[in-house]
Amino acid sequence: MSALWVVGDVHGALQSLRTLLQRARLADFEDNWLGDGATLVLLGDLMDRGPDGLGVLRLVQRLEAQAQAAGGQVVSLMGNHEVMMLAALRFRGHRHGVGDPYGLYNYWKQNGGRLRDLSQLEPADLAWLEARSPMHRHADWLLVHADSRLYLTLGDTQERVTELAGAFLRASTPENWVEFLNAFAERELYTGPDGAEHAAEMLRVFGGRRLAHGHTPVFVLRGESPAPQMGPQPYAGGLVLGLDSAMAYQKGAGFLVRLETDPGRLDRPEANGVLETVYLTEKGLKGR
């Protein structure tokens, strides 16, 4: 099976993403796809917080088209910040409270929303964002944005989850958006004493042997201060892999992983599923 590469929340860190893709030989210095038949999955939250969310969006769209033409695949999942931005756009005409009783526009701004990104979105961008799937299965991996129960509340198949997520995005009342965003904002479902049980339920319902997510930075999962060279975090009895590198929060932070796709390899007790880690900082280039 072809290579599977995964990166967590980018949050507008365009240059960091470009560097990681170049070091993994997935893209060249002119942002052209080099991955041939490989699959690259971005776990959502492309925008907000960092300096160039729109640039990240444009890069991912470009690589998505080029990868498809080359026999590869670029998949960008729906993150809660994509939903926040869409809500802000829908309610921005009422940003003084009239027609936006829950303050969705201000909620987006307070969580790193960039007016430059919002003002330059084109209709095609909006259609692309609204079409993002909440989850993706590849080989033995279940890939999602958030470490929350959101997905289980939406349905018991990937198709049903995608259908109901789309219904929330088409809703005309702010109450529906608030409900969706509140569920999406939850985190750390797999860190407690029942974490492995929750992870096993997700895998039993949606399939796969391992779950990888973004949303909650690795330094939070570890209970440590952020550091540039923190790598992927296996936890919950080895069933879960945290991949949010906090590249928009910490200078020098960022990593991209290549995951195991050979059938049966993840059955090994010592296997965490990470074949290679490409780090943003020079010291970590050898991977993990």
C-alpha cells in the first residue's frame, strides 16, 4: 500500500507546512506535488491563529488537485476552526449582537480569527471548506480532527457523520451552529482512565485499529510546557496517536509523520504505528 503521511493542526503556519512537505519530499520549492501515489492527510484547522491561513488553504487546494492527477491523494479534514470561520462569515453582518445572540463572530475572532483570511475567501473556497469530511479511514487508521465524542453523537458510519455535519453547516439558526461548535470544542476524551475504552468504541463503530487526531496539542497531552521538538504522542493503551504539534503556538515546532499501512503490523505490542517523523527544526530531522 502507498505511503500515508499525516500532519496535525496547521493554523495558518504556511512556511512551516511548506518546509515540512519539502523535507518529506511531498512537495518541491515551488509547491508542486512530489508524492506520486502517496496519501497526505491534514487533520483540520488549517486557518486562524497563524499569519497566513488563506495561503495554507490555497496550498492544500493546489496539492489536492496535483496529487489526484499523479495518482496520489491529499485529504483535508473538517476542523472546529473551519466551522468557526464559516459561522463568523454567516453572522458577521450582525456582529454587534443583532441576529447573532450567541456571539459567534466574536467567538471566532477571540480564538485567533484573522479578518484578512475571512475577507479574501472566494465562493469556491467556501464550497471547498463546507465539503470537508469530518473523518477518514486509510488502511488500519481512523483519522479525525478532535479527541471528542462528536463523531459518535453524529452517527455510526462515516457517511452518516459527514451527512449530519453538512446539515449543521447548512442550518440557518445560530442554535444549530452553537450545538455543533460546542461538541467540536470538547477535547481529551482519551486521556482519562476510560480513555482506551472510549478509543476502542470509536474504532469498533467506525473501523480501524488505531486512531490519530489533532485538536489537542501534544504538550497538553503530556502535561508539559511546549517545546519545539515534541513528537507524536501514542497513548490510551497505544490505541491513540496525538499529532497536534502546536506549530502556530511555539517557535520551531512542527512535525509530519509517515504511518504504518501494512496489514497486521499494528497488531505488534511494541508498534506505535509511526514509521517516520519529519521535524521542522534541524535537530529532529532524523525522525523518531
